[in-house]
Amino acid sequence: MNRPVIVKHIQKIYSTGELEQLSTCSILEQVAADGKIRKMNLYNLDIIISVGYRVNSKQATQFRQWATHRAERVSS
């Protein structure tokens, strides 16, 4: 999966109110080799899981199976 697809899913999650950006995203500033400051979004586990449940791919299916298995183990 490429970055534009992930960004699209994240924007949809925020626009529908499924999650709030302020509580799931932090902005990290890094100084690049050329001396310019680059801003990078860092997302917490909640947004990663939400994107993982929206994506339709073999890896996403494996992720959902893994997450479901983990959730079942925690709740029992």
C-alpha cells in the first residue's frame, strides 16, 4: 500500500469523527541534512488499527486476524 492511500483513509477517519486528530497524532520536527526543518506526523496505535481495518489487502486481512486473536486472548 502506498502513502496516498493511507493518507486518504486517515483523512476519512478524522472527517467522519471516528477519531480525533489531536488525540491520535503528534507532529515531530526534524532537522534534515540540508538544515531545513521537516515536519512529520506520528500516529498512535488507535489510528493504525483504524486504518488496518479499512484497508482491503492480504496484509490487512492478516493484520485483522492477528488483532482479533489478540483481543480474544485479552478478553478471556
